[in-house]
Amino acid sequence: MRLSLKMLLMVLTAFFLIGLLSLQGVFAQEIKKPRPSNPFLGEVEGAVNASRSIQANITQAGCREGIKLVVDEVNGPYNVIQDAIEVALDGDTIKVMPGTYPGFKVIGRNCLKIVGEAKESANVIVTGSVSVITYRGTYSLTIGVVNSTNIEISYLTVQAGNTDPFSIAYFNSTGEVKHNDVGGNTGNSNPGNSIAAFGITSPGTVTIEHNYIHNYGKIGILVNSFGGPGPGPYAPSGIHAEIKHNIIVGTNFEDYWRVQDGIQVTNGGSADIEHNDISGNFQTGTYTDPDTGEEYSGSYWTCDGIMLFDADVVTTKKNKLYNNQMGIAIQQYVNNATLDDDDINNNEWGLYTWNWIPSTIVVKGAKNKIKENIYGWVNWDTDGIVFERCRLNENEFGMYASAWYTVNPTATFNHCNITENTEIDVEHDSNTLIFNKTKHGTYMNYGGGILIEN
């Protein structure tokens, strides 16, 4: 009797295990199936959704942990990235294998990852133009993200069309752009921006980090909240960008005369800019004024490592800025800016400020070095800039401060060192400078300048 019961239990257990393994096999097969191109295929789509339900975990970003769809230009199941995007569900990852693929767009989606094969990212190439309709108009670009949230683009080599205005652009969208090689838009008819984040109606963050950005015709990284009231005429509540650990290399245009910035934050946008290596934003060519016939050489329009123009709240920290026309430029209506421990050297002008509203601009950090530039700091019409424990040394001219349109703007230096510049340490004109425990050497007052030393 005992033997028969034991045998019965063994038989039942075996049937149970066989059934369980068969069920798991069905789930595994369903998960691996290519997503159908038509979402209304009844039983097949229902089976895929059923298999998905066993792994519907929520990530920290609030995204469902979906499945992986593979894009391979030769072997499929998807041969182009856009086809995979069209059938992906929120939370899915689109894995792109080595190959060359046309541009793509993500419209009105949530929680998608478009990820190249990390070890082969140089061979995962996206090139060619797509058209997207945005709140700013219709644009031709390589990768466009519109009205979407939590969209990641990573480990791709993005080569824009030679005249497209953008390589990668987010419009009223959030997400991450990281570990990409982005460049190629240097055409003279419509010079391009490598990575751009626009937004006014969906305040949020785009994270841009660990990218190599080069060969851009105008701006390496652009953050722009154009469209509403703000510190100047623009909005202080739009898109925010985290810009970190990027290598950004400008292009010396000998034939074209244009603005070029490594990073530009403008029209009410805000950003945290940290640990970036930014160089090569300058021009050596010539330009003939069509009205006067006068010829100019070099950079007439400012070419900057970092440009803040009508921006809201921006912090910079431990960036390396060298071989630019201007290392950091702050202009027009910048509401609040903090520069912390940046290394600004070997530019024409290290730091340039021309800000038309009373605001908070702080340059601080014992390691904040402004050296080996032609001018360390040039100031026009900026009221309220404060330097904390800074160094302006080994420049040709340490600093020049003046006022053109405003009345008696003031700059304060606390525990700074402005010495050992090769020509003049301090040049001063129609301005008030306050030096608190600040060392300076040669001083030139051109008239109307007030120096207060404590």
C-alpha cells in the first residue's frame, strides 16, 4: 500500500513539473516573438500582453519594465528603428545592433529606451533626415522626440544631414541622451545644433551626459525655453537640462561667419553644467560687411565655450574651457548664475559678462582658475557679480570693467588674487569695484572708475 501511494505521488509530481515547464516555455516563446506591425491582431497580441503581465515591474523613473525588441538591419526581426518604435509599448527597450539606420522620431510616447550595442556603438550609425511637427514649427533632423517623457537615446553614432538644424532634439519632452557620438551638421545654408532641448509647456529635465559632440555648425548643446514671460522677455519655468561629463569640440570656420557655442542656455532655460571638456569654439576666417565693404577677421559674433543668454538659473562646476574665443559668456537677462571651480584657460576672453538686469552672478571656488587668456574677465553693464576666492593670473590682461548704458554697476571680489598678469592686472572705467581682502598688482583707471578696498 505504501509503495503504491509513493508511486502515485511520484507520477503526479512528474506531471506537475512537465506542465509547469511547458507553461514557462510558452511564456518564453511569447516574449521572444517579434511584435506584430498591427496592434489589433487579436489572439497574438493578447498572448504577448499576457506574457508581459508577469514582469510589469515599476522602475524608479515610474516606467514599466517592458521587453526588449531587437533592431538588426540584416537579420531583423526589425530592420529599421522606426518600425520597432511604432510597435513598442511603454517601458520597452529597443536594442539596436551594428549597422546603418535612417533617422527616427518618437511622438507622444512614454518610457522608451533606444539603445545601441554598447561595445559596438561606433558601428551603430543613425543618419538621414526625418521631419517632425513641434510647438516651434516643423523641423528636419536626425532624431526627434516630441511631447514624450522618459525617452532614452544612448550608444549611437548620430550623423546629421549637412544642412539639418538639429541632430538630436527634444521638444516638450524629458529623458536621457548619453554615451552618443554626435556631429556632422556643418552646412553653410542652415548650420546645425548637435543636441537640443526645447520646452515651455512640460517643465522637466533632459539629462545629457557622457557624449562626444563635434563638427556642429552652430551649437553643441542647446537648452531653450522660448515662449513666455520671464527674467527678460522669456520664461523661467521651462525645460531644465543636466549637462555632465561631455566632450564638446567646436569647428573652426574659415569660410563662414557665424555664432558657435559649445553649450548655450537661452530664453528662460535652466541647466546644471558640470565636468564637461569644451574647446575649439572660435573662427579664423574673414567677413566683408555688405553695406560698408569693411573686412573683419576672426570671431565677430561671439563664439563661446558656454553661453548664457536670457537664461534663468544656471550652475557650472568643474568644467574645463580652453581654446575658445570666450570661455564663459553671460549676456542680456540672465537671472541667476553660479560658476564654481571652473578651469578657464587659454581663451581670448576667459569670462565675459554683459547683463542688463540686477541679478545674482557668483564666481566662486578656490580652484576656480582664470588664467592664460588674453583677458581674464571683461565686464560691461553688469550689476551684482561677486567673485569668491578666485584667481585671475597669467593672463595678458587680468580684468577690464566698464559701464556703457547702466549707471555705476558694481562688482565685488572677496579673497581673490589678481596678480602676475603680463600687461595689466586691473583696467577700470566708469564702474565701481569692491576688493575685500583681494590682492592685485598693476592698476589702470581710465576715468570715472571707483575702487573701494577693504
